[in-house]
Amino acid sequence: MVFGMENVMNKAADITDIKQEIIRLKKEKDVLILAHYYVDGDVQEIADFVGDSFALAKRAETVEQQTILFCGVSFMGESAKILNPSKKVLLPDLLADCPMAHMVTTEQIAAMRREHPGIAVVCYVNSTAEIKAVSDVCVTSSNAVKIVKKLGNKEIYFVPDKHLGHFVAEQIPEKTIYFNDGFCPVHDAIKLSELTAEKEKHKGALVVIHPECSSELIALADYTGSTKEILEYVKSSASMEFIVLTEAGILYELQKNNPDKRFYFTESIPICNDMKKITLEKVYASLLTMEHEVIMTEELIREASASLMKMLQLAAE
Ligand code: SF4
């Protein structure tokens, strides 16, 4: 069955049929679908590989198919293109973008380098290709501490996320870390009062938290880690109840892996509206038309690849 474009946008379209069509089309067109844990469960279900930023970057590097369809926000599509430039990379929605990726500028970095000549610029993977191009090394939330420790530089400028920067700094007190004032609007919005309310309601539950949250919340958590690390921690824990302080898309994988455990989110429920722009209908439309390609100049790909490649190399050592 082939859907016309009008039908694709029709909410009455049968989800099961769309999923089957996506599976047929990706084979026919030699496309590998990568998806981040924060996209909707329906989208995760049709993906060939689901992961956090680090796992997705590693997977993108070795894709053999002609095309990568990246179900995530724009910096993730850019990273896939940088790591595997001969492939066509498609995004289901070019407007799905991470606000934090734009919270630091190349001018700020140049000014810090002038002020502190020996500094290493460490950029969180949630940054634009232009920022990666002027950074020394890229990191993800799962390898930031390990990589900053390994750098020879005593002074570090950590961009763009202030919360992840502070989390890293607390564990590496021997280094001087300068922070940028960027933040993830989704994690930053989780309030201390919401956490204390959940702790009051679920007294035996363990608190797991992503380091994009503020340090006052991290101080009350039982475990701090990246999305993948939280998933591993919950799976191996004997506890049956968890208060989860990260984007709610993680629930799909948490429930899949731990059907008997219970998960609670804060009352305002952390949802990334940009990740939720990736719908099954848009995935299907993108596969059908092979549209929304990530376009970057060869020069930008070359300049941005050094910091990403250095991350993969240091993380593997
Ligand atoms: S959850 Fe936060 S950091 Fe992740 S894409 Fe959304 S806005 Fe960006």
C-alpha cells in the first residue's frame, strides 16, 4: 500500500499501515533509521537503532546504507553527516532544533581563547557544527568527565551547558573550568519543589537524574547519568520504583526493559517539544520523497570533524 501525501498528513491514517510502509520503504531505498530516546515511542519502534547522543554518533560512523534518516534534532543530523560525510543524511523535520545548541557563539569562544591562551574548549555534542569547528574536543553526557580528565590542559572552557559543566567541574576539582550560561530548557525547568513533592509521595523510590538538570536537584539524586546510563542503572537496580528526572521519552525504553518497575515524573512532565516534532507521518513523508537533507560545506564538515573524532578516540582509550 502506498500513501499519497494528503493521506500522510491525515491523522486518521492507520498507524500500523504507516509503520509497515516505513519498514518497506527503508529497505527499498537502502535507508538506516537512527532515533534518539527522546522521540515518541512509535518512532523508536520503527528505528533500526535507538540510542543516546554518544551511541548514535558511534553508530552513524559505521552506517553502510546509502542514506541515514535521523529521528532527532538538527545537531544530531549534522553530527551524523560529519562522521560519515559520503552518506545522505535526512531529517524528518528541519525545524526540530535544540535551543541549547545555539546558546554559545564562536565570538564568545574566540574571546575566551584570547583571554586564556592555554585553554581547551570542550563542547557538549548539543552544539552546532560551527561551534564544534572551533572547539578542541566534543563530549556527551556519558563521557564528559572521562574526556575532560584526560586533557592535558588545566583550564577548560565548557560550552554550551552550564549544568553539565558544573557537574564535570565537581568531579575534577584540580582543573579550572569556565562556564557558559547555556542550558536545556526542558531539564532546567524541573523545579526543586516538584522533586521534593515526588519524594514525599513515593518515599521508597530512587531518584535518577540527567546532568543537564541543576546542581541543587543533582544533590538530592541517588544516581546521575546520561540517558543510557540511567537505563542501565534502573535495569540493574533491585529497587522497583524510580523518580525519573529527564525527558519523558525515556519511559518507552524504561518500560520495555523493566515491565514490573514503576516510574514517576515531576508534575510538569519534562517534554522536549523539538524532539516531539518527529512524528511517524513525517518519517514516512521523508522516506517517500527523500527530502530534508542535511547540507553542509566540505570545509565545515572537515573543521567540525576534528572535535568529534577526538571525542571518539579519547572515549575509546
Ligand atoms: S531535551 Fe533539551 S538538550 Fe535535548 S534536544 Fe531538547 S532542548 Fe535540546
